[in-house]
Amino acid sequence: MFIAKSENYRANTRQAATLTARPAILITPEEGREPAILLRSSGQIHGVLPLGEGMRLATEIADIIAAQREAQQ
């Protein structure tokens, strides 16, 4: 498990508040169009995910939330 340093708490929570996900389109090498997800924070693009990778990441996040909530009970 990653442990973030206390001196970075404000910066981490500020950045987390600016993270957004939006619909996107990936243009394939063959000039086709593929639905995707844009990850952005404070106007900066952090990634464009194909839908399968977006589902994988969403599942990982949901599993982490569930496990950490359960550990707190």
C-alpha cells in the first residue's frame, strides 16, 4: 500500500478535487474512431483511456473503496 506523506496532504486533496473524467474519442492508426475516457486535472490531460481500460481502472478504484470502508468498520 502506498502511504502519502503528511506534508503533501493539502496538495493531494486539492488535486483530487480537480480530477475529472469526460467522454472522449480515440482516433486509431487506421483513422477509425473508438470511444474513450479523458482524465483531466486543472486543465491538464493525464490520459485518454479506451473503454476497457476505463472499466479496469473503475473496478480497481471501486474495489479499493470497498476494502478500505470495510477495514474501517
